[in-house]
Amino acid sequence: MPARPIPAKFPTMKAPILTPRAAALPSTVPFTGPETLERQNGRLFKARLGANESMFGPSPRAIAAMKAAAEQVWKYGDPETHDLKTALAAHHKCSPQNIVVGEGIDALLGYLTRLMIQPGDPVVTSLGAYPTFNFHVTGYGGTLHRAPYKADHEDPDALLDLARQSRAKLLYLANPDNPMGSQHSAATITDLIANLPAETLLILDEAYIDLAPPGTEPAIPPETANVIRLRTFSKAHGMAGLRTGYAITAAPLATAFDKVRNHFAVGRIAQAGALAALLDQAYLMTIRSKAAAARARLAEIARANGLIPLPSATNFVTMDCTRDGDHARAVLRELLARDIFVRMPGVVPLDRCIRVSLGDDAALTAFAEALPLAIKAAG
Amino acid sequence: MPARPIPAKFPTMKAPILTPRAAALPSTVPFTGPETLERQNGRLFKARLGANESMFGPSPRAIAAMKAAAEQVWKYGDPETHDLKTALAAHHKCSPQNIVVGEGIDALLGYLTRLMIQPGDPVVTSLGAYPTFNFHVTGYGGTLHRAPYKADHEDPDALLDLARQSRAKLLYLANPDNPMGSQHSAATITDLIANLPAETLLILDEAYIDLAPPGTEPAIPPETANVIRLRTFSKAHGMAGLRTGYAITAAPLATAFDKVRNHFAVGRIAQAGALAALLDQAYLMTIRSKAAAARARLAEIARANGLIPLPSATNFVTMDCTRDGDHARAVLRELLARDIFVRMPGVVPLDRCIRVSLGDDAALTAFAEALPLAIKAAG
């Protein structure tokens, strides 16, 4: 029978009724993508240095593995991500049961928040730290308590105090830190863990750990119940567009992710690329060298223009523009106007800085050319 | 300072405290992956015909686009998926504001459930329909009401009655259906929409629509507020391992996904592959032909072995083993033992059947060889 015209009474609903919590949330994006800015500008960026991507790219072996997997993409990825988990467990000297693979740290943060946070539950983070974590906490109705940075570092003592006062269920700390690029020693992190309140789980976001100096990565027995470490293939491994990250934690919590995760979300190409990248540790060493050189060059560029480059344990250099947030925002705006994509911290006093990702020679040269003009135009 | 040994009091926590709802959920997987079975069996399947993947693969243009994107995977994907959304809107003659791109239909179902379902909210589906939807509803505390199938079709009248009785917020219907392969006409779907209770949103899962006969796809004005249609690149487009799907719905609901979605989850390779596949509609036509031929061959194989192939509007053929669930489960077990991966419906009376995905000639030949042996062994 042929399709009939739609009846006059159709549609019957004005709008679907969201839950009160969902209705109260803004429709937002934690970060505006560079593509959005390019569409607004009507032209492409000359240098893409704003999202802490790795312009050095992934291992050639990872690229080859992804291309091979593209031929097999008619198959779902293994929902247990067995091969990748096994390799990660060998790499970290733990059991596959201590590993959760997810569609990026962002997804893992979302699942963890869902597992642990009810409306009103207290959560501690730093004022100016990773906004996507806050997006998830707010999304599940948690209450954020924020400790200020201290000398451009996240402040473990203040975070601990806040966790004790608020009886926090989660304490988020990135080491190395984003957006300031600073790090704490392994010993400081170990002390923090030892002093956590009994009801507090530490989320130790180690997205940038592969780029940090020796002594930054603490030895934490994998069955430690009050810590979950987060890692990613987006930064040093150079595959931000692949969306693959993982957690290392005690087996009971790792298993709990199976209650809520999107079991098939890490696809076939993602698993193949991540596995090949993990196995090419020699390539990762070359990235560390390139990163060190690019950090040094960015620091020079900053100094040559009267900015103060902060020490960086990451794939970006945060530069103190030496005045207030309005001035740094003006510098940022003028860089964007000159087709240089960079970002900056959002809160006082971090917002005196701009944050510039490492890049290849051409990108850093484009930045070096644009920066003095941008500073001049910012006035 | 060197890392100190971990203090004796470390760790302090026995296990993180999950929310009561999370604690009550099982750690489960909606589907066991074929790789898990292969690891259990200690050998690979000869024919992978259980997950309704497309062994015909994606468009060569999509493969080329994914390979090219692999070279650029150091960049995050556009969080607005602008180019893909624009192309989808042109394809469906709607606005990009009517489109939500997500990391597969599974993710979109999860986000939608989160947006709309509070604990105890009623949700209607068919008894034996897509378990991953149920996984999400249960995960957010919704209450499932299930209408039995009628003559191997989902039953729109029974679903509507149940929605009215329960005052359902969501009504899930797949057209064409999985696991039975049946479909309703566009007119039946249009009537269903016209008769929805005012508080009920229809989730019209059209994962298999590209393989359905003419007259199956209803014309629904995109601004219709009480319907959300779900589509995927996993089935006819042959990219299950890419994890890309999308929703078509009224702009207010589409925008609401931005409240909760993982904004960067659809990566660079996924967006490139999906866009290239969408633009290669000629390839999709060849898949329809191949699917029709494979359906006919699978139906022949079924009949030759005394099974009754059900009519299929999808990329699989559900075969009535003509006895009860125990018998069909035995046939399935014997097929698995002969390295043929197939699945079957989980509930009475659908579980008298096995479900066999379309495949290439070699896979169907392997199935044809194994089936009589499996039936004999099943007794």
C-alpha cells in the first residue's frame, strides 16, 4: 500500500520532555573546535597550535595499522578490546583486569562520573583545570569545589583540604597539568594519595605523562583502590582524532565500567592504531626529543617578545603575557585574527597567559611571525 | 627529589563507593563479541555471520577517505561534525540543525535515554528487540514495558496500547526489525506516529532502512517533535567498526544532545569515512543488489535443510528451525562448534529461530556446509 499523506493531527507533541536535570543543563561544547573558527573566519588557520594535538603525528607503524584496519572496518571492534588491553597490561606490569579502554579520556571521565556521582555529591578539582571533567560532573548533578592554583601548579594541599572539608567522592588532578604545563613529582603525588580521605577517589589524569621529565610518574600498585589513572593516545602518541584512551585502576572499579560503558565504542581502526602505537616505544622516544626541541624554541620565541614561558612538562608552552586577562585575551584575539590557532586559560590569575601547543618548524615560524604583530595590535 | 616508597597506610580505601543505581547494575555486555568466542575456541571463525556486519565492506571511496584521514589523525575531529552534518542534511532534505552525529546508534540511544529518562519513567519496546536500548534504559533507572511480537513483526497496536497505559516517555521501534528481519510499511509507521500519546517520543531505529524494499521509509517532516529517527553507517554502508551513526529529529531535541554528548567522540577518520560513504550512493545501490542475492541464497540454504527462512528487509535472514528454543539453541551451538558465527533471538517465541547475516560466497558456502551437520548434531 502506498505511503499515505501525514494525518492532520500529526505531530501531537510540542517538544519532548527532558528530565529536570537535563532541562537545566546548557547546550554547550566544552571547547570550540578550530574548524568552527575557520568557518567563521572564512579561511584556514596557518598554524594549528591551540588544542594540544601532536603535529608530529603518530608512529608510521600506527598509520599503517590504521590503514590496514580501514580495509576490515566492516567488522565491529572487539568489545573487550582484548589485544590492546593485554598489551597495555604488559606495558604497565598489571593485569588486563586493571585496564579500561575507552573512546578517549573524555568518555572515561563521563562513565566514572556516572558511576560515582549522584546529585549533590561533592567533587574537588582545581580552579581553571580541565573543563570537560566539570561538564560531566555538572551533567550528573555533582557539586564542584575548586581549589586555586598555587604558583601555576595545582595545589595538592589545598585540594586535600577541600576534599576533607567537602567529603569529596572524587578529586581530579592532572599531572602534568593542563593548562599551565606544570608538574608535581612522583613523591608529591604519592603523598597526596597517602593522605586522601577514605571516601575520596583520586582521578589522576596523566594525559601528558609521556612528555614529562623523569621522576614525574609515581609507582602506584595497580590494585590501589583509591586511585584511577587516565592515559591517552591523543597527546604524545599523536592520535587525537582516533579517540582512544584508557584507565588503570583496581579491578573492581575497572569492572564497574562494564555497567555503563558503550561496549562497542572503541572501533576496529582505533584499537589497531592504539596497539601499534603502544608497541612502537622507539617512536615515542623520538617524539620526546622533538617535543623538547619545540618547547625550547617556543620558549625562545616567547622571551624574544617579552613574554615569560612557563616551564612545561607537556606538549605545549604556556606563556605569561605579563599583564592581566584582558591583555592576554587581546593577544589571543590578534593571533586568531592572524590565522594562528591558540587557546588560553579561562580564569584569574591563569588568564594572564596564552597556551601554545608544540608544532613543526613551519607552524612555529608562523607563530613567531605573528606574535610580535599580535602583541603590538593588542596594545 | 626521588620517588619515596609508598607509605604503609596506602591505600586507604577498600573500594570506591558507587551510586546506589550503579551498584545495582550488572557488569555486563549486551553482546558477546565473536573475538571472545574465538579466544574461547582457540581458533578463528570460518564465517562471521552473527553480528549483522556487512561482509561486502564499505565503498572504496570511503576506504580511501579513511586512509587519507589516518595521515591526519593527530588532529581532533571537528566537534560540530559540520561537513558530515551538512551532507546528511542535504541528503535528507532537512537542516543541519535536525541532525545529531554520534559514535554509533548505541551512543545516541544512551544520550537520548539520559536526556529523557528518570528513575521509574516508563519506556515501551518489543519483547525481544534491541538489547542495547534496554541496557541504557535500565542503566538510567527507567522501567521497561515490553509488547510481544505479532507474527514475527513488532506490533504497533500493542506498542501504542502499552504506551498509552504506561504513559511512556519513549517508544522504541526498529523498522526494519532486528532480530526478525521484518518490516512495516511507511503508512503503518505514519499511522503509529499520528496516534502516539502526547507525552511519548517515538525512537524509530532505521539502522537497516537502506536495505528495505521501497515503501518502507516514511516521509516524516524533520520538525516533527515526537519522532527521532536513527541511522547508521554500520550496516548497508559497511563500517560497523567505525562507530558512526546519526539521528534526525526536530531541532530542539537535536540541540539538547549538546547538553550531554561526548563532543569530540566522532573522530577524524570516522567523519571522513562516513562522509565519503554517504556521497557514494551508487555503491550503496550495488550493496542492495548483493544483499538481495545473498538473502535469496541464504533462503535457499535454509529451505534445503528444512528450515523456514523469514522474509527479510535487512542484511540478515532469520531462519525458523521449526521446533522450540532448545532446538534452535542446539543448532546454534553446533554451528558455533563448526566455526560458523551466528546469533539468535533471546525470547520465546522468536527463539525458535537462528539469525544469519549476509555474507560473501565463501562465507555462505561455509554456512551451507555446516548447517546440515549442525542440524543433525542438534538431534
